[in-house]
Amino acid sequence: MNTTKLTSKKEELTNNFFHVSIPVEGMTCASCVSRVEKAASKAVGVNSASVNLATERADLTLSSASDLSNAISAIQESGYQVATTEQDFNIEGMTCASCVARVEKAIRKTAGVIDVSVNLATEKAHVKIASGAVSTNQLIQSIQDAGYNASIVRNDITQSDEALKEKKLFKERLYLALSALFTLPLVLPMFFEPFGIMSMLPGWAQLLLATPVQFFFGARFYKAGYHAVKAKSGNMDLLVSLGTSAAFGLSLYHLLTIGWGMAAHDAGLYFESSASVITLVL
């Protein structure tokens, strides 16, 4: 990892072009400047390139942020090096492959990023950037704009970090157990119906059991779904929140219009469906 401290320059987006400044190592004369400018200008997606020998930086105008890798490859092929830095980020809120793709896309759209890899299992993003071209705060902001929380991974994993992970895991397991506890009374009576035993709970009891599952234990689906809509995209959380809300809403409508004491087989209640989906996905 290159730890050279360089002044960061925020990328600008003007007239649909990305402007970014990157450090170039190995230049010694005007001929080097000319060679770097020529190589960078020929790269795909590079609209203009201006190199300063004194500051050892190349100012590039790109068609898209992802074109930076093309410019860097061209500069390296011409015999010069671009200083790079690698940084890891903790990502909170990812639940599926769609979330991973959204985070990667958000980071790649940030000018100065060379490469990015997001791991759903570890909830981390590994980002390679041109040194001084983009700040960590800008990267965190890009991730937050996509609807997720992010923080820098410290090299020294402290005991408190492990404690936080254990606390989070305990909370998730507790929510799952409690959600299952509320859901079982809604689902178990269905197994006896084939034998002619109608033991479904009254509608009001089903509502009491399904409500905390829907809006407390399942709150994270609404939150993540909202961020997906805000980002003009879709994900599993949005599907879960929409599907279960439809089942819960229809059941509540039937309950209010037909009668509080009616059971599921009489009134067309689907509280067990919405609760089951949320519990299984948790």
C-alpha cells in the first residue's frame, strides 16, 4: 500500500465530464511530460490530459469515472507509474447480491477510483484509488448516497470491534427467535386443517401477533427498500416489504370489513403469510 501523503483534490463533474488529478512518478523532463500527455490522451474515455512536471500530476478530463483505469494503464505502458492507495471500508445494510452491485457501482462512479471489490459475507469493500485523487470522505459519501452506511476499516482490530460484531450477531439472532415465536401460532394451525381440525386463531389475535413481526422485526426491510427506491433501483428488501405489506394490508382490510372475530379460513386473512416470509428472510 502506498502511504505517501498527498493533497487530495475533489473530483468535479462539469458538462457530464469528470475531472480528476492523479500523481505520476518517474518524469524528469519536458519530454516525459509530452510522452505522458500523449499516452493518456489516447486512452479510451479520456477527453483531455494536462501534465505538470513540477507537481508531478496529470489533470484528466474523463467521459466517465470508470475511464480512469484506462488512462492509468496507458500511462504505465508509456513507462511511468501512478501512485495508488488501497483502503477497506465497513459497509452496513447490504442483504443480497443486488446490494453488492449497487455499492460497487456507486464507488466506481467516484472519479479517482481504479478498482473496487465488495464482499457481502464480510460486509467490506476494498477500494484501490489514485493517491490524492479522492478522499475517504468522498468515498463514504458515495456509499451513503447509495443507501448504505460506511466507515473506514482500521488496521488494528480491537477487542471493542469484536464486541460490536458479537452484539450485532446476538441482536440478529434474538430478532429471528422472537419473530419465529410470534409466527408459529399463526402457522401451526394450518398443519391440522387437512385432518379437519380448524384451530386458526381469531382475526384480532392474528393481528396482534403479526404486527410486531411486520413493523418491528421487519423494519429493516422497509428501511433498505426505501433506500433502494431513493437510489432509483430495486432489491430483495423492496420485494419483501412490498409483498408482505400487501398481504398484511389485505388481511387488515378484510378484518375491518368482515369482523374481528373471524378466523383466516372465513375472512381470507393472510397474516401468517406476511409473518412467515419476514421470519424466513431474517
